Amino acid sequence: MAGGKMTPRQAMINMMYLVLTALLALQVSNTVLEKFYYIDDSLRYANSLARDATKKVLEGMKAQVEKEGNKPKDLAIIKQAEDAINKTNEMMNYIEDIRKGLIEYTGGMKENGRYADEKNYDKSTTYLIGPEGSKSGKAYPLKEKLNAYAAQMSSYDKDVQIPKIALDAKEMPRFKDDGNQNHKDFALINFERTPLVACLAILSQFQSEVVRAESEVVRKLSSKVGGVEIKFDRINAMVSAESKIVAAGTKYRAKMFLAASASNISPQMSSTAGPVKVEDGIGIVEFTAQGGNYDKDGNLKKSWEGTIKIKKADGEDTIFRVKEEYIVAKPVVDIQAANVSALYYQCGNELKVNVPALGAAYNPSFQAEGAEVIKGANKGEVVVIPTANKVVLKVFSDGNLIEPKEFKVKLLPEPKIEILSGNKPLDTKNGGPCPPSIKARALADPSIREIIPKDASYRVTEWTVALARGRRLIIPERKFSGEEANLNDFRAQAKEGDRLIIEIKQVKRRNFKGDILDAKFSTDPIIYTITQ
């Protein structure tokens, strides 16, 4: 039926209703009918007990208000509670009249206390739903009145919201996805082809929903009448340590004490540091400490204030105030990298940034001035790509700035150009026979290969070779774009004293992203003298 927080009694009633619904799906035997009689009687008895308990709550409210001197604001609450009970009386009587009319329409009762036509469902359907397609039965105005009642009961207090009581099948979780049922309205889903005794049990269930709403409203209103006597009935052992982190060789110090709280009050708590979560009368203050102007020792003294508000027996609020001081220690940012002192321009400098003082609470993010940053795969890892001659890396944890770190930016050292004959460097000092082929390679500085290996891949992409004899060229410059140059033509024409003139025109570098970039380099033409 309707949702909302349920008492144990209401859970029992709802379980009965589920049983009732299941029984409707069975063949209606005498044994099944007996179960409907039982469910109907149980619901009516439970409703009676609940209404008696609500009346006693109202009597207690009146006694409390009189004891407190009949204050106008309390008398106004009493009037609301009385109005809620009167509205409930009207709703209960309306449903009771439908019950009586249904019993009479189906033949009344026998002398033995059983209904004359207890198995009949044709008459029940006609009375509650109406002739087929007419929707003229008693269930249709019942739906409107039940939901109007729920809305009325929700108007007494903003903290009590009574959901709709009478629902169509599409509004009920167990039917909304059932294609055979979800098209049915309130009347059809509850009373279609339903025996008399089952219809009566369903009406009693709706009365129980009404009674639950009445009880919830009146009890909420009763909590606002007069004051609350504070009875400290919960005792807890507490420990407050000066610090949970203690260095070896230093003293651990804590205060141990008993704290009392009252289960019959709901204190309201707040703090200048943010919201306070109250659990079993104990407020939990939690916030992220913010840094600022630290002293020479890296500490910053701060404080927060809290208030606890409770209602006294005279109905007035009492406010207790607390003030707590604390120290924010400057966290130390620890950066691990192959070269921490400087970063390389337009390269992917991989850093691992830790803040040991934060421990498991460390949740890093990064921003930078003069660089692009890419978050790494693991916590604290970041790739910094400088775009200026200075970089300021800002380290955050959960959005809070921990510390900015400044880095100088270096240019990459130029690659070393190497010419090979076979697997050995070409002997340009002593010369030799004209080789059949040569290779041109560009090698990164050894330090770069260790610090940023993903940015240390170079390749000669354009170079030339010419054969000279005296002042004239025997073979003009021939361009090569690959690593290796075939010199068989040169070898066929070369003579003693000729020279191979090798010039590097273009070098490319592949960066950590896999992009191919122009590399800066400088080298003079390489001269190799041919000897026979």
C-alpha cells in the first residue's frame, strides 16, 4: 500500500495484506474464506488498539499543556491534533458505511455471524466498481477521499508527509511492470472479481492506513508540546588524545572520561566549521583543514566554535557553546623524479608527488603555470610538459591547495650525429677505402636517455653525400631519407685522394606522446678522404 516509515504493527498489517492478495489468486474454498475472516477481524482489532493509543497521546498532551500553563502556542498544537483525529473519525466512518452497504447489498449476515453470500463476487464488483464500464461504484469516490485525507494529514506538520493511500496499479511497485495488471485503476486492482469477505478485509486494510496516518501526525505534534525533561540515560566512555600520531621517543597523552547524553531529546548542533552530523545525541564535526600563513615551524593555529541547542522543561531553548583550538601543520610535498631540480622544455617529465603527512587521505590533483599537466595512471603520478622557461606546479588534495612547487626549465641537449661504416664509426681522421654503404644516426645525450627516455628517440630524416675530387664534384649531392645510404656508385668512381662530403640536413625526435617533432642540432659537413 502506501509507503513511508513503518512501525512493527504496520509491518504486520502490510504482511497480512500481502497474504490477502495472494489468497485472492487461489480457488476460493471454505478454508480460504476462513483466512479472510481472520485477516479482517485482526485488522479491525489492531485499528481499534491503535486509535485508543492515539487518544491517550492526546490526553497526555492536554495534561502537559495544562501543567505548562496553557500557553497559546501549545493550545494551537492541541487544536491541530484534535482536528486530525476528527478528520480520521470522518474517514473511518465513511469506510465503515461502505462496509455496511456492501454487506446489505450482498444479503446481510446470518444468525451464526457469517455473511449470507460470502463467496459471491459479482455483487461485490457491481457495488464497489459498478456495472461494467460505468465506474459508478463506491470505490471511485473512496479513492478521492482517501488521497484527500492523506493530503490533509500532511498539512499539519512539514516533517510529516503522508503518501497517497489509494493507488492505481501503475503506481504500485509490484504491478507497475506487469503488463496484465498495470492498466487497472484503484477500483479494479483491489476489488475486481473479489469475494465479499475479501473485499471487507481490503477495506479494513485501508482503514489501517488511515489509522497509521493519524498516529504519525498526532505523535509528531505531541513532540512539540511543552518542553522536554532532560534525562541523561546514555553513558559512554570517551578518550580524547592530544595526537594519534606519536614519534618514537616522545610521550603519548590522552584524557579519558565519561560522557552522558539523553535519549529523549534531539539536540540541534551546528559549528562555524560546517554541518554537524548527530548520531545518538553525539555531534560529529568533520572538515578539511585549510592552510595559510604558517609560522617558522610550519604550523598555523586555528579554532572553531560550536553550538548545541536543546529545549528545556519550560519550553524555552537552551544553547550551549564550545570553542576548540587546533593546529594545522604544513604538509611537505615530496617529489620523486630522475631530475627534480629542472624540467625539460616540451618533454614529458614524469613526476611522482607524495604528501606523507596526509596518509590515506591524500587525493591528489594538479595544475601548473607555464606547463601542461597529464594525470598519471597511479595516485600521485603526473606528467609535466613545460611550455615556458619556468613552471609552477600546484599540488591539491581533495581540491585544497597543499603547496606550489617551482621548477626551472632546460632545453634538450642537441643530439650527437654519428656516421657508421658497417657497425663501426666512419674513420674520418685517417680515411680509407670508399665503403659500399654508410649509416647516419642521431643519438640523444646519455643523461636524457636516463631521465626522460620516452623523449630521447632521434632519427636522421634527411642527409646528403657527395664525391669530390679537388675542387669539382664527381658525383653531386645525393639525398637520402633513410638511415642507410648505398654508395656502390661512389665506390666505382672513387680514386685515391677523393673525398666523401656528408651533410646532415634534418633530424626528427619522437616525443612521449608518439608525435614526431623537428629536433635542433648543429654539425659541420663530415669529410672522409678515400685512400686505396
